[in-house]
Amino acid sequence: MENVIIKWEKLILFSQIETLKSELLDGRGFYAIVTGKVIDRHIKEQKLYYIGVAYEQSLRARIMQEDTHPAYKEIDNFIAKNPDYKKYVRIGKISSKIQDRDSESLYKDIESCLIYDNKPLANTQCKDSYNGRQIKIENQGFYCSLKRFSDSSKFLKKSAESYFGY
């Protein structure tokens, strides 16, 4: 089983992604799109809408490319109906892993595991099943709206039990 720690950063207003000067946005990693409303200078009532990954392109490019994605339209429709809410992005970077490999398949398995375990409202793939490697993810930092731990061995065990009729 692979053990991975992802360090999540504070929320960034979606509209600032394109112009914000941040090295975090210029590399690979994960992103979570959430909605929330500001109450007493804090972002409250956060809803996780989407989890994505950028591997071969920067997070900034990937996030901005997704602007035509149906999931983004769903988020924008929610905001149009709820003008007190804003769209935010949270960036996550792998800070530690047992294996010394940094492969695209590892990143995709992490994304799939996070989606399956957290069930973001607008993701359509990976919400019903997980077929990747055994992986245990610990979310650290500002991971609010995500579960602290995602352990695929629990999903794979459930899948096997339902398949074999246990």
C-alpha cells in the first residue's frame, strides 16, 4: 500500500487564479473547487463541488482550462441562484510519500481515491467505484471540506465483498 500526505493550502478566490502570483499554481498537484460564503471574515458553509488533478500541465492552466467543463457550469448555476456564495479553489501538493516514484498513474489514483471517498457534488467519474492501487491518503493543512483520511483498502474490501456476496 502506498501512503501519501497531501498538504492543502488556504482557499483562493476562483477569479484570482489566472493572475495570482504563486509558485503553487505553476506546478503539478490537486485542486478542489468549493463554494462558500463569507461570514464574519471567514468562509463558511463550504460545499465541495469538484476535485481535479494537474500532472503534465500547471495547476493554473488546468483549472482555467476547466472553465468550459459541465461541472463548472453546475457550480456557476448554484452561485447564480445563491449570490451570497463565491467559487473558491484549494490547492493540494504531495508533501510526503513512501514510494520515491512520482508518476501520472499515482496522481490519477490519488484523484480517483479522493473523489470516491469525498463524493464532490459535480464530479461524475470515480464516484461510484474505485479501481486504482491500494493507497492511503492523509490530508493536512487546510483540508476543510475533505475527509482527513482516504484509505482505498476500505473501498476495495467493500467492492470484493459485494462482488463475492459476503
